[in-house]
Amino acid sequence: MDALIAGYRRFRAGYYEQHSSKFERLGAKGQKPHYMIIGCADSRVDPSINFDTGPGDVFMVRNVANVVPPYAPDGDHHGTSAALEFAMKGLEIPNIVILGHAKCGGIAALVDREPGDAPTNDFLDLWMSVARPARRAAFKAAEAVGVADDRDQVCHLCEQENVKIGLKNLMTFPWIAERVKAGTTKLHGLYFDITKGELYRLNGEAFELVPPA
Ligand SMILES: [Zn+2]
């Protein structure tokens, strides 16, 4: 814990001191973020750093492999869906961003498991099975260009397909679909390459490099 406590003290003496009035305002008036980001729990992809945002800017949900499950009010415990509901009905956030990333461990686990394989853990395999349509689409796309035997390529395609499937799943939530149709909420897909620090933005069916400057 020592590294975290030391980090907190640096924050307290530095960032907090410089922005204390903003923290006080946000504490008193509440949040009104313009963006909801659904990102991966991966420690190498920190949206606050990647997008240089501050407190109050982004309503953030991070789960394993930035998966968005389809709308399923079935009495189960749905953390990401609960966050989406609050983001829409409570905060009326005008932008939902799904942020995928390279070298995603959750996606690699999904690619490596055949759909019929028995679960090897309590939660993880079942959670990642939500993204199976992305796995199918990735193998199909990989076969089309002759790289279905290249695991890294299949994972890369699957990471990007997972963002597209997530965007489709967002539209199965009736209170998201109605806001998108009314034009009050926009959906976006992004993909971050950890090693190169490059960002790609989904345009139609293709991810396009965002110029870094
Ligand atoms: Zn990940």
C-alpha cells in the first residue's frame, strides 16, 4: 500500500491543491459528465491519462474486456447495465464511448476457448461468452484474409469486433435506443494500441487512426 499512499500525498499536495475549487464545486453541485466510457480493467489502459481528462469529465465503467452485454432485465446482477441505466436516466450523458485495446487478456482468453469448452473458472469464461459473436466475426474476417492461424491477428480482429458488437448491444437497451434516435445521445467506438500509444476511431465498419496532433 505504501506506493498508493505516497501517490495520494503527491496528488494532495499537487493536483488537488491546484484544482481544489473544482473539487469543491463538483462536490457541492454534483456531476454532469459529457462522456461515459466503457473501458477494460486492464492496468495499461487508463482513460483519464489517455484522454487527459479531469474529475467530473468522464463517467467511467471498467470491466473485463470492455464488454457490453445485451439488454437482459432477468433478475441477475448486471453491473455494466446498471451503470448504463444511471448514465442515461440519472445523468443524461450525451456520449457513450466503448474503448477497446490491443493485447487484451480477456479477448485472448475468449479466442483461445472453443465455445463448447467447459468453464475453467467461476465467472470469467461466462462473462467473456457475452462477446462470442465478436469471436465468430473475428475468425470469419481472419479467414477472409488468410490469417486465421495467426493468433495475434485473430485477437486483434476480435478486440475490434468486440467494440462493434458492444455498440450493437447498446442499441438493445430501449432507453439508449430512444435517446440515440432522438439525437440526444451519440455512440462511439475507439481502440487504443498500448505499445504505440495510438488511438483509432470507428468510422462505419473500419477503425481509422486518429492523428496524434
Ligand atoms: Zn482488456
